[in-house]
Amino acid sequence: MLHMQDVSKVYRTELVETHALRHFDIAVDEGEFVAVTGPSGSGKTTFLNIAGLLEDFTDGSYRLDGVEVRSLDDAARSRLRNEKVGFIFQGFNLIPDLNLFDNVDVPLRYRRMPAAERRRRIETALERVGLASRMKHYPSELSGGQQQRAAIARALAGEPRLLLADEPTGNLDSQMARDVMELLEALNAQGSTIVMVTHDLELAARAQRNIYIIDGQVSDLDLAEAAARPLVAAREA
Amino acid sequence: MNVHPILATLRRHKTAAGLIALEIALSCAIVSNAVFLIGDRLDRIRQPSGLAEAELVHFQLVGITRVEDPEAQAAEDIAALRAVPGVRSVATVNQIPFGNSSWYSSLNLEPEQQNPTMQVTTYVGSEDLLETMGLSLVSGRDFVPEEYVEFQQAQSDPEVVIPAVIVSRAVADRLFPGENPLGRSVYVWGAAPQRIVGVVEHLAKPNDIGGPSSEHTSVLMPVSAPVQYGINYLVRVDAGRRDGVLEEGVAALEAVNPSRIVLEDRTRTFEAFRDDYFQDDRAMAWLLVGVCVALLVVTALGIVGLASFWVQQRTRQIGIRRALGATRGQIIGYFQTENFLIATIGIAAGMVLAYAINGALMGRYELPRLPWYYLPLGAVVLWTLGQLSVLGPALRAAAVPPAVATRSV
Ligand SMILES: Nc1ncnc2c1ncn2[C@@H]1O[C@H](COP(=O)(O)OP(=O)(O)O)[C@@H](O)[C@H]1O
Ligand SMILES: [Mg+2]
């Protein structure tokens, strides 16, 4: 499903070169629920952005659902992103001027799907996250947990092969975080492949597999060892 | 088209969108009327006189001392002018098109008519006048020498018969629409009728009295021009010799009788008269052009400003849309569609306003109704203006990287 081999990512600014990922290898199979943890600045978001085609990588090879994405142009990447990937962000990232129905509609319109089909999918997705009755509500009228569930509905509606979540519970209190986690687990049980970055080790422990990123590389440490390490990468010192 | 979500968003930003739509509406309304007025002025400025304008110069003299035989002196003047190199023909004349001062008469179809059929301006002059003016006859003929009457006589003797008249096509069409005007009788001067012997294509009036509806309502009479107090000569020359003839002509006239004043501002090329005459129209046309340009520039700047502001304000949202799969083209398309919708609302309102302004102008001035095709034309201009204005900001929006969705907080 997701296959990265020897991927590296270098951010160059006038003053510094940051090696956000180096010799990064990972394979995620269909139907897996992978939790990604690691110290702040270790490259988790960079990994997720590359996985979701939001950013280019400097070197290596990445196949998404069998397609080598390295040589694709921007338009092809956009289309692939739209079809195969659903994003869930820490800050929910709903569009404030659109109600929930129209928010969930956004990725579907980019796919030029017929209106009836869009409506069916939007209603199904909002039902799955328990927000069918809030379709006409604007994001500002909802709690954080509801907003994140709406964002999950938006990620689901396109029926993506891969759900990528970057600290989806980071802005939520623990009760709401558990709700969202349960929703993700339910989706995984129904067959969605999920890669979730989190700093909440308790939630991470509930995933099928844990990956620990340190210093831009997948570490060999297991979760218990990782838990014992400080949360800030040593190299940042 | 993804109109629905864009409209939904605009509905939540009514004030800003409304102001731009209003700006577009005002531009649409004012520019279409201004362009129409410019066209109207240009038509006026470009109206044909019917004369061989590029070949004509005009002399005007006033006497200070009494002359024994003014007719003889005029004959002498004409001979002197004819002798100037480059001169092709010379005629006395009472007035010229765009020359401002004008002779008016009522024209009747019956001898003792209560209300005149129409008002006409009356050109008179010596035998070579039609030829000198370079008028083009569409039917009939020039006057023959026997038809000419002395001005003095025509004025003092009510019994005198002026047998013929040449009318402009505008007069012929008004009096005898669809009929042959030749041989028909009209009453312009005196108790006896004048028979129409010729019709000329155009013959503009000396001024605008009577308004646009009486354009070119001119007649030519076989009466000599008055020569006692002042005298006008119209001289047809080789086009390149106009300035030379003016200079040498003045010298020649002074040689005939030095105790006369050559009126400098009336002794000029015909084109100079035309330029002067339409000076206000030209100034007005330029003023209107300036108004149009200023309005369009201000509107374009307004669009660029608002679009830039929105792009900046929505940077994160644009990143999110990119993350959700929007191509760069779809981001550009969003801003273009948004602008198109605002412009369309503005244009629709502008069209209504355009007709309202036009209606007010029609009531106040003698102005025709705004032709319908100004509306689609104005719409296309403003749509194009909007699309061009929004393009820069839209391209900036398309350059927002999708990673903005995950990187910025
Ligand atoms: N656009 C960028 N330009 C320069 N450096 C960046 C950029 N984005 C991330 N980085 C750097 O790359 C490293 C990895 O960042 P990130 O993947 O966001 O870490 P994490 O998500 O694990 O906290 C950090 O050192 C960060 O400062
Ligand atoms: Mg991060």
C-alpha cells in the first residue's frame, strides 16, 4: 500500500540544511493501523506529508498503491492525492465559510463526481461519524471533537485507500480524543488503512503496529523503550 | 461549475463582495453611457460638410469707407484672387458650414401657409459657388446664369422672382419622402415659388440651431451674396497651396482696396473653421475618455486589491484545498469563478443603471436611446477586466504549497 525506500528529505534555507528524513524505509500494508511516534522535530510530519503527496522528497523511492510517485507532475499528484489519500489534521482544517455538508463535498467536487453520488457519499460519511443532523452547521458552531469528526467524514467521503492523520487528537481533551480514536479504530475494522502520528503513547499502544521515528529515521526501539526516551530529539540541542 | 460553494462563501462576505459588485455596476453604467456619448460626439465631429474641405480657404473683409460700386469691386477682388497661383475657383458666399453665423428662412409648400413646413439655412453666392464648394449633386443640375438674381433686388423688390433652388438630400427626403423632388415647388423667398432643380448629397449648416434633428437642412439659392458692408470669398485651391493662397490672397485683396479690414479669425482654411467649431466636442470626448479610463482603472485596482486580500486571508484554506486534492488549475479556477460571479451581479445591476442614466440624459438632452448592443459589449469588457485583474492574485493563490495545511498552526 505505502512503500518508501531510502527516502530522504532535505530542507534548504539560506542558512541551514535540515535533513528531516534520511534513509527512511517503511512499508505499510493494506488494512493496517500504524501509529507513528517520536520526538518533536524528528520528521513525523515530513514523513506524513511525503506519504500524502503534500511535499516532494529529495531522494529515494516511494510507491503509493503501486504507483511510483517520484516522477509525477503537480497535477497528477493532486489527482492521486484526491483519490487515494484522506487527510486528518491536528487543527481540523475545516473551511470556516462552508457548512459541514459543503466541507465534506470539497474533495468530491475536485474529482468532478456527479451531484447525486456526492450527496449520497456526504450523507453516508456524516452518518458514520454521527453528525448527520449537523449537516447545515458551520464549523464554528461545533465542538472540537465534532469538528474533528467532520474532518474525518471529509477524509472518508472520497473512499481513500489510505487515511493519514497528523496528531488528530492533539487539540482535543481526553474524552474527545478517545471518541476520535474509537472512530478511527472502527474505520480500520471496516478495512481502512490508517497511519496516525501521535505523541499520546496510550493511544499509540492501541494501534496494531508502532513506528518510532528519531532523527529522521525509523528507529529499532520498541514502544516501551521509546517511552523511556526524552520527548525532544537529542540533535536539536 | 463549482458555483454553489463559491456563492455560499460569498454570502458570508457580502460587504466586500457587494462593494466590488457595486463598483463594477457603476463602471458598467457610466462607461457604457460615456462610450455612447463619445460615439455621439465623434459622429458629430466627423459629420461631412459636403464641401471639398481639404481644398478650401475663406476670406472675409469689412469695408470702412463707402464704396461707389461694390459689385464692381467684388468682380475686381475675384479676378485678383483668381490670379493667385494655385487658385482653381472663387465665389462670393454669405456663410459657410461650421462658420457659425447663419441665415435662416422658413420653407413652405403652399404660398400663404400658416405654419412653416420646416426651417432651412440659406446659402447664396456668385455663379461658381456650387463648383467652388465642391458639392456633389445626386440629381438635377447647378443653376444656370439666367436664374441668378441680385441680392439687393431680391431684398427690396417683393415682386422679384427667384426661379430655382437646390436642396440638400436631407431637405428633399423630409419634404418628399420616396418621391422625386426635382421640379417640385417650394416657397423660401418671395411670393413666387422656387422650383427644385438639384439635390446635393450633403450640405452642413453653419451652426447647430435646431438641434440634431435638423442636421443638413440647407438650401442653395441663385442669389448673389451681399457685398456692401462686408464680403466673404470662398476659394478652392490645390490642397498644398492653402497657406500660400491665404497669404498672397490677402495681399491681392489689399491691392484692390487697402481701406478694408481683413478679418483674421475669419480668413482661414476651411479645416480651421471645422477644428474650431468642434473644439468643445473634442474636449468633451476626451474628458469622457478620461472618465472611462479612470473608472476602469479604479475598478481593476479594487478587484486586484480585494482578490489579493482574500488570497492572503485564505492562504491556509488554499493549502487545505490543495491537500484535499485541488490542482493548481482548480485553485485558479476558484478565484476566476468567484470574480465572474461578482462581476455578473455587478454587470446585471450596471445594465439597469445604464438605462436609467441614459433615460435621464434622453430627457434632458436630445439624445437617442442607448443601443442594446452596448450591454453585451459592456458586459464583455467588464468580465474581461475582472478576469485579467484577478489573474495575478489567483496565480499567487495557486502557488500556495499544500504543506501549508499541516505546517502552519
Ligand atoms: N519547510 C521547512 N523548512 C525548513 N525546515 C523544515 C521545514 N519543515 C520542517 N522542517 C524541519 O524538519 C525537521 C522535521 O520536522 P517535522 O517533520 O515537522 O517534525 P515533527 O513533525 O516530527 O515534529 C525539523 O527540524 C523542522 O524544523
Ligand atoms: Mg509534526
